[in-house]
Amino acid sequence: MNLRDLKYLTVIAEEQNITRAASRLFVAQPALSQCVQKIEKELGAAVFVRAQNGVTVTREGQRFVEFARRMIAEHERLLNDISDLKNAIIGEVRVGLTEAQAAYILPYVLPQFSLRHPQINVMPVDMFSDELEAALLRGELELGILRAPVKSPDLETFELSADEMVVIPRSTTRYQKYIYYREDDTRPYLNLEFFRNEPLVLTQKALRSRQVCDQIFQKAGIDPVVRLSCQYINTINALAQVDYGSTMLPSKLVSETLRRRGVFAIERQYSVPYPLLVAVRRNAVISAAAQRLLDLLRELAGTF
């Protein structure tokens, strides 16, 4: 068996389907089937059990897949070590971010990183959170910055910056009677009863920002009136500025125009944390350049 065989079988195990694995690897299905047969003959044990809808990994196969992943990781580490020795601190790091996160994070992080490591080029890759997770798992990205919750157990995360949803009411609606203050907080709060009949502009249901909003409404026992669902946070900011509808946004992504107009906290029993997380593939071997960026992000965690 060789390294290519190991990679082929790990992808089959991940996809649980030889046809899908062949499509992902850009190889012919018969070639993958032959690879499986060769490995099983060499091991003297079945790696997969064939079924009508795909394959499942046997107990012996699971041990082999674990071994294969270790060998692939060691090979990546060797290549990275050689590259690092040849290139010193010269390198490139691909970092996945959503559009909204990029606008908030990059102006804060990149100048500091460039000052410390002028020969390392950071390549931001703009994508949605689910796409970002998939790209990390495929090894197409070394780091990702995204919002909770992270769905894949194969990703390791740490909190970069705490955040929560806040309310931005239309300036043309009568929201003043719903404002109140807490003795232990200087921020104004808005009673969520305000939303009983208030038209809203929110992100689309598939997005994590919307899922957090829906959790808040569910906890408050409110069925919101959603006038429009949008794909991008920046669109929500723009629509809220022209009073198209009231909205909920992550506190740190509220535009300065809306912030000057008035932002309100959510009652604590209904609020849902919405932190920014840094994610890497579990047990991944990352380059020295990526490690330097990861070190800076850990250093900056909780400071913005």
C-alpha cells in the first residue's frame, strides 16, 4: 500500500459511498474499488461492508482508517517541516471568514500580523459558515473564523471574541415604552414584547445568525413577523437604516449609523451567546506561517 491508497480509503470512510468518494477524488470508481480490494487482501480483513446505499466501516477497517489518518498527518508534517526549513518565515495562510466577520476582524488583526510577520501573506477566503467548515475538513483552509455553533466534532475551536444579539427598532415605531434599565448594567434594554406585531428584517433561516434569533424568539414565546429574509448582515444594516423593519444583529456588526441611533440589549433570560470562534481541523498539521497567525489570534482573544 502507498500514501495514495491511504488517502483513498480515508475519503471512502468519510463519504460512506464509493461513488461519492470517486467524485470527490476525481478518480474512476473502478480504481477505488480495486484499491479497496488490494488493501483488504493485504490486511487479510474486510475494511468495508458493502450495502445497497453505500459502505460502512468494519471494526478492523476503523483501526486501519485511524492508522491511515496518522500516516497522512505525519506525511503532511514532514512536508511542512521541510517547507518551513527552506522558507523560514516566508509563507501564505488561507483563512476562511464570512463576509461580515471579515469586515470586523481583518482591520483589527491584519495590521498587527503584518507588522510582526511582513513576509507571511494572509489570504482571506470569503464563504458561508457551513462551507467554511467543509473546507477546513477537506484541508483547503488551515484556519477559519466563524460564529457558533460549530457543527463538526472534527474541528477544534477557541473563543476569539464574545458577542450577543442586540435589538435595533425602527425609528418610526413606538418602541420607547418597551425600554427599561437594570441596576447592574448601564445599557438600555428592550422588552421583547415589542416584537409581537413588529415587522422584522432578519437573515435567512439557514444562516447561524438567524438560528440564534429564532432561539431567542422561541425562548420568549414569540412568533415573529418576518417581513424580509436576507443573505448578508450588511444588507440588514442598510435596510434597518432606512426603517424597512426592526431587526436583531450581532452587537459587534452593527453599523455606526445604527449604533448612534440606538441599540438595545435583550433580556438576559432570553439572550443567546453568539461568539466568534477560531477553528482548525482536529489533529491537523499546520504550517509554521499558519501557526504564527494562530498564536496571534490566541493572544488577541477577548481583547476586541
